[in-house]
Amino acid sequence: MVAKKPRIVIIGAGMAGLTAANKLYTSSSSNDMFELCVVEGGPRIGGRINTSEFGGDRIEMGATWIHGIGGSPVHKIAQEIHSLESEQPWECMDGFLDEPKTVAEGGFELSPSLVESISTLFKSLMDYAQGKLIEREESSEEVNFCKLADKICPSNGGGPGKLSVGSFLRKALNVYWDSVKEQEQIEGCGIGPDSGMFKPPLPSFKTEAISRLGFGVVNKLFLQLSSRHDGRDGDYSKFPFLQMAFHRPDSEWRHKKIPWWMRRTASLSPIYKNSGVLLSWFAGKEALELETLSDEEIIEGVSTTLSSFSSQPHKQLNSNSHGVCNGKEKSVDGNRVRFAKVLKSKWGNDPLFLGSYSYVAVGSSGDDLDTLAEPLPNPDSLGSAPLQILFAGEATHRTHYSTTHGAYFSGLREASRLLQHYHCVGV
Ligand SMILES: Cc1cc2nc3c(=O)[nH]c(=O)nc-3n(C[C@H](O)[C@H](O)[C@H](O)COP(=O)(O)OP(=O)(O)OC[C@H]3O[C@@H](n4cnc5c(N)ncnc54)[C@H](O)[C@@H]3O)c2cc1C
């Protein structure tokens, strides 16, 4: 009689699923011990890694950067398969970050000194939120910054306490703007727990952990410049790494036709030097809004915004208007920018994803990520009961959640768990 082999079904051919499958399939110790099958719900493999093409350039609709080089398995694989180089032009954002151009609604180019002060404030607030800025140094800037942070979280030394990082930054910037009369905002969003996918349903400790964790939406918008946008065929060199500054809601300088979702993005820039493809990132509500818009609405919204940056300032501004007295009247480009086509990601509404990546929301912790990673039934509580469901994926990695390498490590972890479970040697 032939003994029945255990069957392992991997659901989802994203980074975690494929890594687990590869480890199980190639592990010599598994020695044909089980049947293995990968089931993918979509028309392609790769999941939230989705290399695509637009305007003749190679682009990424999802994961974009390899975070970290030393010790990164993803970087190692990319090196081994020579995918760090490409004959085809690709989204590498080279040559721009050193010379960003910041233009405000109304056509004023902001002087770097003005932009630097707000960038420094933002960076300091981020450091504070992460608990990096606890020591009070007596240098003047630091002292001012600490006073600002104390005003928002009086009882808290070196972190936003019970506030989300987003709320903390928003409050801190509002306090700052109250003194200099400006405003900014950051959004995130959550994901619902098991919505009937599992029968019987997941135990409550799993669904509660899922409810506590955050799952945000980030979308990328690509726009191809019309080849004649500056009057010279194929020459896109004039489009800068554009940082956009918008006026606050009560400002008389606000351009009414700029759509709200454009006001929530910070930059628009070619995907590499001289590329005719521009990229802008959207997060939270504006990322979801983007998914509902037609290509025409997007082109209209972006074009209107750019026109406002390239228009001549329409009124004289009073001398104590902080943004303007530091700026000079300059356009993005003399002519109206025209777009040939657009391409956007739709991670929020795709039923196979319903978002972009997880985060540790206020009220959750690394313990919730560990809880998500626990197999069912839990081998610790049920002795030698057979494993039924194992959980991999970026949201199950305590320290590298939200990344491709986190997903990779989680796939290896669950494959090893299975190999051990089936007593494969040398795991
Ligand atoms: C816009 C964006 C930018 C990002 N930028 C970066 C970055 O710069 N660097 C980085 O490291 N990471 C980045 N990430 C995150 C990274 O892409 C993910 O963390 C990682 O790819 C997740 O892999 P995974 O295997 O956990 O999940 P997924 O890639 O989501 O794989 C899950 C798979 O399961 C399939 N599936 C879902 N439901 C079912 C079902 N019911 N039946 C069958 N199959 C199903 C899906 O189609 C998918 O193929 C980004 C993600 C997005 C969306």
C-alpha cells in the first residue's frame, strides 16, 4: 500500500508564497515527501511587486526600492540575476534629488532657505516621534523645536505618546503654522479583519490582532509628457524634480480649480533624468480618490495644478507674507504642460490586495504581527496536532513588515516550520 502524502497548498504567488514554495520545493531534505501546489487568484505572479512598462520606460506599479543592501536577501537575488542593471530606461530617480525646485501655487519659486527650515522641522519631528530626539541640547534650534513638541505632548519625553505619528506631525505642524501661518496634513487608513474568507472563522485572537494593525493605501501615478510640451520633440530636460507648495484653505492666494487630491501630494518628477514619464505618489484618502478618477480628470487636475505654478503672480503680496517674500516669481516652464497618457496603480480597490502595506497603528504593537504569524492550531497548545493553516506575508514579520524582504523572510520561516513539522532533516 502506498502511504498518502501530505498536501501543502500555498495561497498567493507573491514574494512570501513563492519564497516558501521555492524553499519547500528545492529543499533536498523534503525528498519528495509531500505534494506542493501554489494557487494564485490573479492573472500574474508577483503580488505587490509588479514591474510594468509605460511610455517605453520600465516602471514599478508597487514595490519600488530595495530597502537596505547589506544582508538583504532581495538585493542578493537582484544581484545574482543581474536585475540591478537594465538596457531599457527605468524608474531610477537619478540626478534630481540634489536640485529640487519648489514652486508654490501662484507661480512663486521658493528659495531653498525657506524650504530647508520646514524640511528640518519635519525631520526633527519625525526623529522625536521615533524617540530619537530625547536629549535636550542647548542649541537654539533644538530648544525651539523641543518647546514646540512639549506644547503638543506636555507629559511626554521624546515621542508622540498616544498620538499616532500622523496626528502628532499634523498637530506639531499646525502649531508651527500658527506662528508662521501655514498648514499640512498626513493620512492613513485601516483594514477590516477576516471578512468571511475563513470557514470556520479565524479565532478571535487573530481577528483582534488584524483589527488593531494598520493597512494603508499608497498609489503611484505615472504621466507621459506630450512630446511637444516644450516645443521641442523628445526633449524633456526642462521638467524639474518639482516639489509643490500649496496655500492653506483660508488663503486668498488659493487657486480654486486645483483639486483637493493634488494638494495632498508633494512632488512630481521625471522617473530619471530627461525621461518623458513623470511620477507622483499619493497616500491615504487621496490615493483612494485617485482610483475613482478617469484619465481625463487626472490629466485635467494635474495640468490645472501645473498651470497655477507657471502662471504669473496675480497680485502684489504684503511684505509679511512669509512664503512669498522669500520667493521669486518664476514658472515651472513657460508653456502649458501637456500629457499624452496616464497610468495609475489601484491597490486600494483591488480585491486581492485592498491596500498597499501594513503598519503598526496606534493601539497595536509588534505582538500583533507575531500573533498574525502564529500557525493554527498552535503547536504549543495542542502538542503534536497536525498543522492546518500557516501564515506568511509582510504583515507577519515583526521587524520588516511592509517590505519585500519582510515577505521573503516570512516565506522562509513558514517553509522551515513545515519542514520541521514533517521531520525533514537539516532544516
Ligand atoms: C505602491 C507600493 C509601493 C511599495 N514600495 C515598496 C518598496 O519600495 N520596498 C519594499 O520593500 N516594499 C514595498 N512595498 C511593499 C511590498 O510590495 C510588499 O510588502 C510585498 O510585496 C508583499 O508580499 P506578500 O507576499 O506578503 O504579499 P503579496 O505580494 O500581496 O502577495 C499575495 C498574493 O496572494 C494573491 N491572493 C490574494 N488573495 C488570494 C486568494 N483569495 N486566493 C489566491 N490568491 C490570492 C495576490 O494576488 C498576491 O499575488 C510596496 C507596496 C506597494 C503597494
